[in-house]
Amino acid sequence: MQPGHHLSEIIQSGLQQGFLHFSNDANSLSECDFVFLAYDTPVNEDDSSDTSILERAVGDLANVMKNDSVLVVSSQSPVGFCRQLRSRLREKNKSLELAYSPENLRLGEAIQCYLSPGRIILGTESPAAERKCRELFAQIQADTLCMNLESAEMVKHGINSFLAMSIVFANHLADICETAGARIDDVVRGMKTDPRIGAKAYLSCGIGFSGGTLGRDLQVLSRKNSERKGYAKIFSVIHELNSERKSSIIERIARILGGIEGRSVGILGLTYKPGTSTLRRSLPLEIVNLLIDRKANAKVYDPKADYGELGPELRFKVASSIKDAAEGADILILLTEWPNFKAYDWQHLPQLMRQPFLLDTKNVLNEDQMIG
């Protein structure tokens, strides 16, 4: 099955060929050579990890896994946590092993990411576990980088923290560009030509990162530093600066409109990123709530948002289209970079709006083609 195929097709194919089975009974795993622990580790409101679901799972699995089998943890694991899980597993059965291979999936692209990962990070504590996992992953065309458990956990923390830092850096650079008369898209384009930075650098300015994933890694490293009274304070600073970003967006809107109270605001995009329907930990939703707290009237259009996640009482009106969101608005604010927003013909919208302001917080629209 090719990476581009949809999940439903892959599941159906697996069932038909007898390669895939479903069960809600942990005892059904008793004959498996490998068991993957792949829960999406919950994130608390302060971006800390809630690992209780992983602890319960390992407790259950220790009672059913067969001798010499391997538990492969791909769930997000705070550094040092996998060693604790391994000890707990081996207290029950000394022949059991644990490996850590962090996932690097993106919502809406999970199958593609898993089958073509670029590289596989593998953390183990024994040569036997490393050999078994290498053989397991051999069918995936990617280099396997082997290391101990803590190093593999830190790779995941390091990647996400670096991406978070890049986002905060790009946002601050964009603020200076705006006051200096520079264009951030040209600046980023020029920066990416430097081979030390590269064409795939995460220099996307906008409203900051949301969804909890990047914040979780920053919190892990920040707390680890605090526990040891260390000097690695950059991780807490990155988290704080990102949190401040939504307030700076609100103040920018207030400056544009000369105040927020009583203003009609059209919102384009509410999910925390394109390609998903979830509003969990959505920064665009936080910005909308801040506008409503300051007595703005908000009308929201998002092509896929699951408003049911917010309960029966919404604080805003739901628009049926971009045009509907723009009608009578003092300003349109683009908060999620859905592809259809970039392709939209904006020329007819000014006459529908009370004031022809559009704030592209994600810097995805072509300024030369926009309304004047």
C-alpha cells in the first residue's frame, strides 16, 4: 500500500488480507514479539505531560507480554521516563525489553510520515533489543540512528524545542520588519539561501505555535533545568515569548481599528493548523476568545472545524463562507492558513465590509494580489 492512500483503504486491505486484527482485550497481545505503545500522551493546560495513561498501560502489558518480547514506546516521553517504564516492565519479567522510537507524525499526513520518516530514532538499553528493533524497522527505507533511551527522548525534545524557537524568532523578526519597512517574506527567502539555515528552515511567522506539542517539550526541558538549578533558561523564555504573541496580535487589531469593543470581526480559520478539524489547544480559538472578552462581535469561518468540541453554546457566530464572514465586518483576520484562503479571489470583498481591513497573521497571502 502506497503512503498516499487513505487510512480507511489501508485498514480495509489489512483486514481482507488477514494482516490486521482489532481487540479490546490486552491478553490478545500475549503472542506478539513486539508491542507498540502509541498513545498520544495527553498535555495539561500548562503544557506539562500527563503520563498516567502510559504507566497504566505498561502495568497491564507486563502481565501479558511473552518472554523475550519488546515493548516499543512511540508516545511522547519526558526524558528519563522510559528508563522508569523499562524497570517496571522488567520487575515482572526479566526477559522483557523496552525501546523508545519517537514518532514524528503530522495530523493529516500520518501515514506518509510513518512510511517515509527520513530517519528512525531508536533508543535501547541492550544489544538484543537494538538488534530486534533494527530487524523490525528494516522494511522502512530510512537510516536507523541508535542510542540510549535518554538520548532518544532528548532528540524528540530537541527537535520540537528548536522548531518552537524558530517560530518565536521568525515572529520577532517580522515585528521589526514591519516597523523598519522590510518585507518578512523576502527576508526569510534570503535567509533560507544560506546553507547553514536551509530551504526547510521553520521560519514561519504568525500567531505562534499551538496545539500543546511544542510547548510540552519546552516544559519538560524547562522543568528538568529547574530541578537541577541549571542555567539552561532558554526553554522557559521561548515558552513565555510564544504565550505573549497572542496578546500582541490583539493589540495590533486594536491599533488598526482604534479599539475593539463593539467592532465586528470576521475570523478565517479556527483549527490550530490546516488539515485537521480539532479545536483542542487551538491558538486561533484563544485569540477569538480574547477578542470576545474585549466585547468584539465575532463571526468565524473554518472549512473543517468541529464546533461540537466547544459544547452547545458558542460565543461567536458561525459563517458559511469567506464572503459570509466578511459581510459587515470591520476587519477580516486570517488565523489558520487553509489552502482555499490562499487561492481565494479577494477583490470583491471590500464593498461587503464596513471597513476594508484584512490582517493576514500567517503571512500566506500574496500582497500584490490583495485588495488595496
